[in-house]
Amino acid sequence: MLISSNPGAVPVLFSNRNRLINGAMRIDQRNSGAAQTITSTAAYTVDRWYSNASGANVTGQRVAGSGGFQYAYQFTGAASNTSVVLAQRIESINIADLASTTVTLSAYLASSTLTTVNWALYSANSTDNFGSSTLISSGSWTITSTLTRYQVAVTLSSAAANGVALNLSTGAFTSGTLTITGVQLETGSAATLYEQPNITTELMACQRYLPAFIATSTTFPLPGTGTTTSTTNAQVLVVFPVTARAIPTGVYVNNATYFSVTIFIGATAASVIALASILSTQAALLTITTSGSTSSLPCALYATNASAVLYFTGCEL
């Protein structure tokens, strides 16, 4: 079933109606809008969404939106592709109250070549463990090249209290584009106006699953300090922006040389940034290899390149 193609520009106050996070694809901490190659191995794209492709790789990218949406996520098909999936897992604590009730799934979709997008909802077989899951309901929408909102009402199972996964998928996608935005899962049997939460609130929700620090200038300080442990090493305690969902298992740095260890007598460039130990879901200790410093001095970690990215992995569902 489809409804109006106009999402409306009037913002709705955050009320937790939408149990999906980043449904309008506004937050992209990993890629900052850069294109990604979508492969057969599932990988996260814009925050909270992951994707994979079968048959052949395709391209995915956050792009400018339309019809009241600032952003959308867009796939570009490729010869020999047989399917593309975009999915999100909802943590049990954010969906348990809707178990055994009727909910409505809606999304804004458009494609220059595809005429069908499939949807499916699954329940985790144990709390927040999606290693095995059970189908709740599935179906398909017939779509066009005009960005239009589609919706379906579904009765969730009692097992939805363990967590729910949403999969949006295609058949063979060999050319053209598929655009997705404004995805919402809410209580009730009909879609309401898309809920556009305050950007700060939504960013915090995303950082629960991806504690990230994205440079905004060439002298961007991370919220942490430490000590130089030798002339070529330092340890810095980094406090996460919000409490993470789970204790992280790793750290990603796009380029260690984009960072420096600063002490009161100067700064030294970093060459390696690694995880020393995890203290909790609130902070991590990093070991930084530098080009030469002074031992046993207080220090801080700075981004010295506006493209610097550092984030902690292992917190996603």
C-alpha cells in the first residue's frame, strides 16, 4: 500500500514513535557521505544500517534527499547482481514493549529501474542475539521512479521482545539506482508523519552503537588525556561521547598520522594508534606510538588533519 509522496516539512518532537534509528539517513559517522562498495559480506553503511549484495558488488552512498528529506541512501546496480539488502537490528530494550502488538512499517522509496522492493521483519531467538532469528512477516511493495511512501501493518510476535531486525531487499539489481529514506517502524495500524528527532538526540542514539570522534578542524582535541610512557609511546584515556551499548572490541583509525600527541613543550606525530585496554562501556585506553617525545609527561591526543576519524568497534548488534 502506498500513501502520499510528500513527507511534510513540519518537524515532529522526539517521542520515540520511530523504533528505528537514523531512518532518514542523516548520520554517517563512518563514511561522511563517501561512496562504499557493497559486497557479499555484511558491513555497516550510514549509522545503524548495514548492507550486503549477492552475485556482484554494487555501490552505496548517502546522497542529497528530496521531498522534505535532507538525505537518502542510494544504491547503484551492477551487471550480474542478484540482490541487495539494507537492514537494521533494533535492540530489545527499544522494542520489547511492542511485542504481540500491531506496528506499521513505512519507507520512502524510488528506483530508476526496479519495480519491487521486499520487506521482512525477524525476531531474535534470544535477547539481542541475532545469530539466529525467526521470520515474523514479509512482503513486497511495488515502487516507481518517484519518491513515494509505502506502508504495511504487521502484528509482532511475542518473541519480538528479544529484538527485531528489518530487512529491505531487492531481486536482481543490474543497473540504475534505488533510493531509500524516511524508514519508520511505529506502534499502530497506520503510518503517521515521519518522526524527525533533534539531530543531537539522534547522534547520541547512534553513538551508543558507534562511539566515534570525527575531526572538524586541524586542531581537534579528543576528550581524553594521558601520559607519555617513554620517548616513543603514550597512553591516553578516551571517554566516549555516550555510554556504549557494549564494551568495544577494537578501534579504527583512518590514518594514524592524522593525529599527534601534544605535551606542554610541543607535539609529536602519531604513527600507530592501538587499543591498550577497555575499562568499561564509557572509556578506553589507547596506546600511541610517536616519532619521539619526552617520557613521563601529561599529554593529550589531537587530530591534526580535518579528515581524521577515530571510532570504536564491537558495540553494534
